[in-house]
Amino acid sequence: MKDILIKARRAVRFLFYRDVSIENQILVSDTLDDTELEILFWKLNKADRHHSIEVLHRTMKHTDNLDILKLALLHDIGKSISEYSWSFRIFTDLGILKSHKSHNYKNHEDIGYELLKELQNEDLSNYYFDNLLSKKNEILDKTDF
């Protein structure tokens, strides 16, 4: 139920998302510091980009570890393979929708890992695997809402 409330809150915030500010664009570029990672980040839809930047800002209050900050921006990167409306996300989380697309949405972290492996960024893909797939990083667990 908590997840549904969080998604509902994000859906309301989605109505007010604007273009990413120049300051945040620079922050994303400085944090990722890799053209391929930046391209991957900008493939996210507007809501997921904003959410990731919000997670980055919250994460920055807890750490300056660059790898964790990169994960804050890239934790939802697997969602970039398709467009998921907020109603689709909520219905999927409630178990009402059970399609291939729903499966991809629910497994977006695994897909994100595969996308990072394709970039042949072994250090980051391993870090992603260890801190998102094997176990949720303590800081990201507190800041991803």
C-alpha cells in the first residue's frame, strides 16, 4: 500500500514537472561524467528524469560517493525502454495488469543492469548489480521515494 501512495504522490507531482533546469542539467552531466551514461539518462521520460534528479538531491544529503550518486541518477534506467503511464504503473503494481510490458516495468532494475553491461562499463554495472540487484544500497533505500 505504501508503494501505491508513493506512486500516487509522484503522479500528482508529474502534473507540475517542467523542463530540467540548466543547473540540474549541469549537475547530471558532472555526476555522470560520461557521454554514453548521459545519453542513457536522457532516454528516460520526463517524470523518471525528474524523479531521478530528486533522488540525487536527497542522496547528496547523505553521501558524496560518486558511484552512489551515479546510481541515484541511473537506478530507473531500465524504464527507458518503454513508456509507462502512471495509471499503467499503478495497475501493474496492484497486479491488475500482467503483460510483457508489465513484466518489463516490474523488472526495470534488471533491464537497467543489462543496459549498463551493453555500454561495457564493467565497474559501474558491477556496482549497480551489487547495490541495486543483490541488495538495495542503504542510502538509496532511504532516498528513492
